[in-house]
Amino acid sequence: MKYYTLDTEEKKLVEELDRNEFIDISDSTEKSRYQEYARSTLSKNRNINIRLSERDLQKIKIKAAEKGIPYQTLAASILHQCSNTQ
């Protein structure tokens, strides 16, 4: 069951993955650069408390580990994306 909608860029990425056109960035300087972009974009202004199911939290932690970022940064990024979607 699908609970989300992909935007144009995300659809393009999925199509590229399906065609094996996606290139893994193994260069640590490149990865570090994008992590710094995420840190700069997601400046901490306020703390919030939110209740999540254990299952959702574990999924977020797994995805964050796959991306090599802290799970709280990933959660903040997801919220940021949703808040800027019209």
C-alpha cells in the first residue's frame, strides 16, 4: 500500500535506479559536502517533542543510517520538505 506521492525529481531518480543509471558517490569529500549542505539548510531554531510509533522511528533510523546522517537530521529534513510543499 502506497502512503506517499513522489515529486518529479523523485520519480526521475526512481526511474534512473530502475535502469541502473544511478551512480553511487563513494568519494567521502562529495558526501561530506552534501552533509554540510543539509546541516546549513536545517538550522535548529526550536525543539519539539513528537510521538511516533516504534515502527516508524525504526524505519527513520534505518533510512538515516543508509544515508549516513543522524536520524534526527533526516526527520527534520522530511518535515522541512513537507512544510515547503504546496
